[in-house]
Amino acid sequence: MKHPGEGRYDKEKMPDGLKKISPSTAYEKITDVDLSQLYAEGRRLVLLDVDNTLMHWGADEIPGDVRAWVQGGKALGVSFCILSNTNRPERLMRIAGSLGVEALRGKNKPSRQMYEQAMSDHGVEHDQTIMIGDQLLTDVLGANRTGIDAIWLRPLSKKEFLGTRLISRVVERVLGVMLADYFLPVKGEQKRSFFQSESARQFVKFLLVGGTSFVIDYSLTMTFWKGVYIQGARLGDTMGEAGLSAMPWLVGVGGATAREAGFRISKAIGAGTAIVFSFLLNRKWTFKISGKEDRSRQFVKFFTVAGTGMLLNVSLSSWFLQILPFDETNNGRIGIILATGMVAVWNFTGQKLFAFRKAHG
Ligand SMILES: [Mg+2]
């Protein structure tokens, strides 16, 4: 059931942006891969990752069942070649030697270099070759770039090479959580694919709208607060002073200075613009409400949710501005980011379950 078309996972149905990091098949562990089936499909060369694929990260012993799986493949006439990004080549050679297979340590995956070298060493074509590994951004991406199929395995352990760049580790982890359930077959249950589920689609769209709103919010806030000078005076300060004398009960709450009041006003401008933008996009695009259906009530509900969210956002971010231990600019920046993340959760829940809830019956 794990082959495209048979199960719920079909690489061809993945969004174009994710195809390059999408495997053609996925399994829980390497010994689940049926080598006689691969052989029957014409595969003659299996490329292997080491860490978290053949064995736990950094381990020295290959488990007996994995060893038997490799020997079984060799008996069928399948060749193996390990492609590794390791910085411990002597360990790699020891592992390869003990399995009696070849290993390459060339230009790091996802470069095509090791994949191509392995194919030419073995004299096989792309469709006779398949890659097995646990990392989407190295093993799978490299295979797809080379034009060969890849099998993805859930990583054996969460431990990994410390030098793996933080950003790719975060991306792997997020993708792993998001996609593992999607790649891997579920026994006795025909789940809809991840991207076919309405909530997942809504959530992804909400995040895109939210991300764009955040950029709008952040850049407007910082521009109004720190980026505009009129006759040598910072607009943020001028607005803060004006706000303090006009509405001290609102912008001066907690004994704010003119600069802090200016931040609150700038934040209100940024967040307010972002709210209008996200209402329009979330209504039409994320929650697909068309026409005038219930629009005014949705408008009121949306603004109840978003307005509460905005108050939360302004108070949380000005609170962070006052309590964070960094300098003023960084307190402002980090405060915006933290508050926006918290308020995003509030907003999605409120929009989905309250403002844009479809009428039933
Ligand atoms: Mg690995």
C-alpha cells in the first residue's frame, strides 16, 4: 500500500514547492523496505544513508536485523552503496567494511555528486537506483535533484550531528511532524491526505495570511515608531506626545513615556492595517466565504476576535518592551514577535470556530 497510487500518499499530488523534498515512498524503518519488490521493479543499486537510517546516530554496531536485510538484498543481486556527509570517515569505512558494501564520502548531500558517482561506479541508470534516508533536506532532496527516487524513513532517534545547521534541523523537525503522519501509511484506515484535509489547508493558508500580516504589522510599526523623521523629530515621539496629551487614559496607561506611547500608537497602526488585510484574505481565501452571505455578522465577529487580539497584541508587546532585558530597539522587536505569535493562536481559533464558522443545517 505504500506505493504511489495505492496508499493515501502520492508524491505527484504534493504541492510543487514541496516536490523536491518529497520521497516517492516512506516507511517506519529500513527493514520494512521490501528489497525483492525493489528488485522486481528493476532496482539494482540501493543508496543508503547511515545515521538514523541504518543505525542510531553515532552508534557503532549495526543491528542484526539490518545486517540480515542487507545480506538478503545482496543475495537477490542488489548492490548497496552508502552516501554519507559524515565527518568521521574512518567510522564510515568501518561500517561499510563490516557490511561488505561500498561507501562514498564526497560532496555533501544534497549535492548530486555522490549519487552520480555511485551510479557510474555501478554502471546503472537512474531508474535502476533508489536512495534510502531519513533526512528530507539532504537524502531526499539530493536524490530528487539527481532524478532518482527516494524512500524516506522516520529517523531512528532525535539525536543528530551537532553541526547540522540549526535552521535545517528546525525545518526537518517541523516537516517531520507535519509530514511523517502523511508519508507513513496508517494501518486499517484510509485517511485523507494531509493536503486534502480542509483544516490543514485552512491552517496553511491562515499561516500564509498571518505571515504576510505580520510583515505588514512589523514594518509599519517600526517605520512609524523609528523610521520617519519630520523636521528632525521622530514621528513616533511626536505621535507619542500628542497621544499622551489627547488620550492619556489610553496611550499613557502604566505611566508610559512619550517614546513608549509612540510605540503603542505605531503598533496600533501596524496591527490595525494588518487586521483589515487579514479579514479580507481569510474570509475569501482561507475560509472561502463568498458573496454577501452573513457578511455583516461575520464582520462584527471577526472584529471582536481581532480587536481583542489587537488589544492583547498591543498590551503584550508594550509589556515585553518594558520587561525584556535588552536595549529599546530589540525589546520592541522581540516584543512584537512574541506577542504576535501568541495572538496568532487566539486569532485562528476565534476565526475558525466563531467568526467564519459555517452555519449548520
Ligand atoms: Mg541520516
